[in-house]
Amino acid sequence: MESVPSDVLTVLDPRDPVGSEGAQMRPSPALASAGGAVAAAEGARPPRSPPTALARPLQQVPLREARGAGAPAGAQTCNVPWLPPAQHAAAAERFRFDPQGCSAMLDVSAPNCLRCVANATRSSQGVCFLDPPIAQGQVVEVRFRFDNKPGRMRYFLGVARQRFASDACDIDLRKAGWSIENLYASPHSEGSACTLKAAPIFHTGSVVTLAVDLRDSQKPEVRFSVDTTGVCLSARLPTRGLHSVIPWISLYNRGAQVTLLDTALKVSSPHVSHP
């Protein structure tokens, strides 16, 4: 299991000061003592406000620029989105994290916010499914913002044809459906895991877009794109026996937090091609 200091993994209150990595900043006892001495010497002088860089709540961590590591081999840059702007907002349906389909290691703190509350292991890590499923004849884009991502490995995002165990080992997760995993060069597929390692494809602050196109039953596809690294990965889905897919996510380290953005909308298309 990846070892991460416990103070880095604390789930923060919006009032707590945080650094650029989302880690809580706590003064040492020596600094606290020195600060008390200074405050006593200054008497009734009003305390100075803390630097704004340390007063930013976790949910407002700014997006990072790409980290120079480059995209994995074979990755492409996404330039054109699949979905045009929704013409009828009432026809769009919002996705949510489903607390009934969520591991005890994860917490649905709000319908659009998921937190990891316990460190995972290679033999068991938490999964949370999204609701509703994506049905045949639909095209969908869902955006996930990684507000905090302690550590680098064993973070998954993908779709599956049906729900599976909400606590699973990393080997099973790589074969559970079609997903990306940080530090892997291409998507995992149902029953077949990618084995080629790569530089990290998303970080704290990254927005990862999951796009699923089931409009044409002969060309179903899932696509993953990352704003901070420019990575774009895709995988073809089965043309037979696939009536719907269910989005899912797995977080690995305690303190990780992901938010569904307001633009995560479902749009239906009436054009379906049958075999």
C-alpha cells in the first residue's frame, strides 16, 4: 500500500488554511510559542490577516498547468467536444454519486461530491457508482474535478455494463469494465487490463471528462480527456449485448475528493442504429 503522511490526508474544513497541494498547513509548537510572544509584545494591535494563498478552501484549489511530463504514448489531444450546448435544459438529467452503490471507504458528502475516508490497499479499495445509467441511444459527457488527490497510483474512472462489488482489488478493477487508471498509458477493457505504465495523466486540480457515445449501436465508444495534461484516450465498446453502461470511480488514499461539475449533463439522441 502506498504510504502517505496522515496530516496530508486530513479531509479539510473550508475554513482551514491549505497549501497549493490541498495539504492542511499546521504551525509547529515552536512557531506557535514564538507567535504568542510576538502577540504579547504587540499588545492590543489587531492581528494581521493570513496570506491569501493559505486561506483558499480545498474546493477552490486552482487548476494546474500540465506538468511537463507529457502525455502517455499514443494519447491524443481532444479539440472538439461530442456534445453541442444543450438546447433544452429541462431535457438534461444530472448525474449523482449513488450512496447505495458506494463503498464504506468512500463518503458521498453531497450528490455531487465524493470523499475517500479510509486508506485503501491493493486487495481492497472503494468504488462508487453514478446514477443514472447511460442507455443505448444516448451520448453523455460528465466532468469530474479532482479537488484533492493524495498519492498518484490506483485512481480509476470508467464505465461498466453492470454494477460489481463496491470493494475490490486493483487486479479486478482493471478488468471490471472500460476505465482509465492514473500511471497507465491506455484504457483498461472488460476482461483485459492495460499493462503499459506511463507518466501521471491527471493530478490535484485536474478536470477529467468522461464521454460515452451509444447513439450508434455499431460504433459505441467511451472517451476520457484531461484538461491539465491534454491527454485524450478512447476505447471501443461491444457492439452486441450492450444496452447501457454505468459510470464508476475508485479513489485510493484517505482525503481524496472529487466533485461533479455543474456541466455534468445527460443528453439523449433519437438516432439509433440496429444490427
